[in-house]
Amino acid sequence: MSSKTFVYGGGAWGGDAGAEPSLTVEVQDGDIATIDYRPAPEGLGRFYLGFQPRDFFDDPAESEPVDLAAEAEAFAEWALLVGAVDVEAKHVRRLMAAEHVDEPEDTFVEETALRLVRLVGLPIPEGLEGGNDLL
């Protein structure tokens, strides 16, 4: 499985994932993107775009269940820390990988990751310009 990781920390892409606020987007084979953000409330800070690994691999051990509503709220709050003022949880929730999805809205998860980055008003990291050129 090939993957590409983008880290926003210290106010820039390519920064330190240990800084707060930070955002890590790990894109795997155009089907799954793992989104990790800090700071986050206890028990939160990770969700997926495209497919959840537990569904994609048809194995519940591949990923923990995601409380989509709680993660959407927490991520919308996180967006305030990077200067986004109009991010609503419902807009984040629309981008998140639901459980047991047959086909995500976007053909390539990179497209969904781009929409998430744009939603919070961050610049587009180099290498995340579009779906096909990463595969």
C-alpha cells in the first residue's frame, strides 16, 4: 500500500506534527485518508476520508470506530485555531468517511482531502493538487 503524508504544524505545511495546532493527512492508495489533528478533546482527534479502514478491508481491527458527530464538532473547533472562522460541523461531517459506505462521493480521496484543506482555509500542500497525479 502506497501512502503520502502531509503535515501542517507551526503554521506551515512541512512543519512539526508535535506543534499545536497541527494537522496530519495521510493518503493511502487514493481510497483512504487518515486525518489526525491536535489539540483535540480526549478520545478524539482522528477521522477518515473516503473509506474507514475497518470497512475498506472488511476487518473491524483495522481502525477504531469513529464518533462522526463528535469528530466533526471537534474539528470545526480546531479550525478556529488555524484562523478559520466559518467552519460548521455539518460541512466537516459531509466530507468524513461514513461507516459501511459503498462508494465515496469523490473518486479519489485526494479530492476530498483538498476540499477539507480548503474548508479550513489552509494553503494546499505541494503534492496534494489532485487525485490522479498521486497514484
